[in-house]
Amino acid sequence: MLEADPGSFRDPASHVVFDGDRVLRLLDERGARAWESLSKTRFFNHETQSERLIRAEPLAEAPDGASAALEHPRVPFISYPWEWTFSMLKDAALLHLELLAGSLAEGITIKDATPFNIQFIEGKPVFIDVGSFEEYRRGEPWIGYRQFTRQFLFPLLLRAWVGVPFQPWLRGAMDGPTAAEMRRLLPLGKRLRPAALLHVTLQARMEERLSGTAVRGRLGAAGFDARLILANVDRLHRLIEGVDWDPDVSGWSEYRSCGHVGRDREDKAGFLEAALERHRPERVLDLGANDAYFSDIARQRGALAVAIDGDETVLDSVYRSGSAVSVALTDLTDPSPAQGWAGAERPGLVARARPDLVIAYGLIHHLIYTSSVPPSAVVHWLASFQCPLVVEFVGPDDEMVGKLTANKLHSELHPGRDEASFKDLVSQRFEVIAERSLESGTRVLWQIRPRR
Amino acid sequence: MTARLDEYGPVAVEPAHPWEGQSMIFGYLDVGSGSLILQAILGGAAGILVAFKAWKSRITGKQAVMDTTAESDEHVIAEP
């Protein structure tokens, strides 16, 4: 029984379905013709071998209704641009431009330009939508240019030039800011830069003036050719290569230097390793991962490790270090929801992660004291993962809790915060398999699994 | 990341494969008329001339239009 990928429906020539764990791409006649052309190119062979383009193997027999079908390796963890850091979106943008230039050299183009076509596998961007490639016809402009500016360029400029994170914008509007919106967002000094004048102001004005005018055919007749696309791609590539984000020191980027972190790290690592040994998970979710130290231990044990954190500075640093840990930027008190068409096109973060072990070190006290989540709700949420967890509980007498509650009245705090009460709540839903007190005396680790 | 824009050599101005009579690149996207003309300008000096010609044909009504809406998916050359 084939199951449609809810995020793959816009292109009638190509869409993805699942056959159990297998990932198949079904092509109509047009898509099959495009695949035939792409698969013969040196570009395709080179880029799939370089693992910048996902592998695709044609099936001997296509399912009913399809002209051809391909099988792709499964992407271990799907993430979306609003969960990416600046460097991830930048690398994805550069990859897209490089693949477009490479394919054009052999008479192939990419018909859209969305970050959803790119995924990060073992810390490297990989273009996954083989169905986006199609034969280039002389005279055709780059159909994806506007989409590229809205979903790659403008979000990057928003962060680099305006200092505003792009993730909330992309999460709120998946198509990204329009040129007109971007023009209003840019401060005057930035608006006068040549790149802004061309890609933002001029695009906004021309969109306004020419809306609804048939120009696609006129361009071909006027002599448009692929060299003009390449010149634009080259210009964009240089622009994006030069765009940088210089993150401020965040509240979490110096976390590693906190006294308790260094003191407890080896104990926590040993405790995690015992849990990994017992459960042998394939997919580990590290909540509040910070520098992904514990995620990396899970990865070294052969698991797919996903490091989730709400701090872009620390996750960007993990990504830039070349770590093979998958990262996802999200605030755990407001994680990425299911969204897009019919509320199903882009599933929520937890549904995509499908963990079989969860790490929650140094997290619970922040949920309780910083975000004011009642302890009972925290336990309920931990149970929703339906898998074993290793958690760190931090008692009310801990130095860090003292800082978090420095300006809170006792009456403003939820009950159930002391170790005995919290353990009671945990025991109602979980079986405690292992327990270890940390040196501080105010912190304890639990390995727990849901009661059957 | 190192720029790898020219790894595959010069761009094929004439497509490597002759797809005469076949369809245009399939635009399931809303491409935006202004963004299309802008692309010519972004292509440099040669492109500005192309943009001017395309712009002029819009004003004068003289054009050779590839009809992207035709059911047949084939180019329709119109000389009004």
C-alpha cells in the first residue's frame, strides 16, 4: 500500500510516496522524460557520487498510473528552514545555485527554488528533489528566481543586514517575505546597497508595474538565453557567500563554562551510555542539547541523533563544526507545529523526530521555573514521547534555580517542584530504571521508561 | 563552501538535447512577471538589451510570443 507524502503534491510531474520504509518518486510522462535526460548527464553522476544530490534508482516496473518510478534512500530526519540556523540556510542557498549552474551546463535546469528541496544528512546539505530538474529550453528565464529570493536570499539578508532572525518569518509564512515587504524591512542605508537596489527595490517595483503581464514568451523572443541566468546565479552566489551573521554571545553560548556543567558532564555521559547500552536506540532526541555533547555520544553509538535547542548561536556553532549530529532550532515551549496545506504538508517537529530514546538533561528546571510550566504538565509532556528517557532533575535548592527564581514570589511558583513530589509525578507514568545523584547534591539523573 | 559554479564548463546556450516541439519548462510556480524581466537586467549588459526589447514589445504590442497557456504545450508564435 503506497502512502502519499503530504508535502509532495504541487508538481504534477513528480511526487513522492512511501512503501513502508521505502521512498519512491512517481513520475508522469513529462517527469519521466526529464528524468531520462537528467540521468544521462555527467552532472547527475558526479553530484550523486559527491552526495550533494540524492541517489535515485529507477524501478523496473512503475506502479499503476505512473510512467516511471525512482527509489531514493530515506532521509533520516526531515527539518524545515525555520528550524535551520543562518549557516545552514546559507549553505543550502549556495548548494542550490551551484547545482543550477552545473545542470545548466548540460542543458538541464531546476524548475523551482525552495529550501524544502534540501535536507541535511549527517550535517551536510543534500538536494533531495530529483523531480525538480527539467530540460532547459533556450529563451526560458529562471522560473525559480523569485522563489529563491523570497525563501533563501531575503531571509539571509534579514538576519545579516537587519539583525532579525528569519526563522519566525518563515514559520509564519513559508513562502518568505515578498520583495515589497523586504523593501519596507530594510533600513535606508541597506536599501541603497547595489544588491538591495536590484533584488529588492527593483524587483518590488517591477512586480508592481508588470503584475499579470505575459512576459515569459517575450523574453525568449528578445534573445534571453542561459548565459543570462548564469550571470545572475553567479552574482547571487557571490552575494550570498559574502553575507555573514556575527552572532552575539548568547545566554547559552557560554553554558559550557558554567561550574556545574564541567563538574557533572562525565557523570551524565556515563549515565547516558548505560541507557544507550540498555535500549540500543536508533533515533535519539536530545532536548535542550546546547553544544550537542550528549547527542554526539548517541551518534557515536550508531544512533541518529537530533539535537534540539532554542539558541541559534550554539546550534550554528554545532553545524559549523562539521558535526554529523542533526540539529533543529526550536523553542521547546513552542515547538514547530504541523502546518502548510490542510495542516499536514509540514508535520510537527516531534512527529518527524520519532525518537526511541529522549535525553532531557538540564532542561526540566528551565521549563518549570523560566517558562512556568507546571511540573505535572512537564511529566505529561515527557510521557508523550512514548519511549525511554534520561532526565536530569534539579531541585529547588540548586544554585541555578536560585537565580531563576530570584525575582519570583513563592506563590507564583507551581507545586510539585521538590524532588519527592516530582518523583511521585514521574512514577505515576514511568518506571524508574536507574538513578544517580550528582556531586552537587541538588541534581539527580533518572533513566525512566513508560509504564506498560 | 567553495564556489563550484563553473565545474561543468560553459553553459549550454543551445540545449544539449533537441526538444523541439516539446513543452516549455513547467512553471507550476507563480513566477511573477516583474521578476522575469528583472532577470534579464541581472544578467548584465547583454541582458539589459534583452530586457529593453521585451519591455518595448510590451509597449508597442509587437512581439513574438511563446504562448505558455496553450493546451498543446507547444510554442505558439504570434505576429500581431
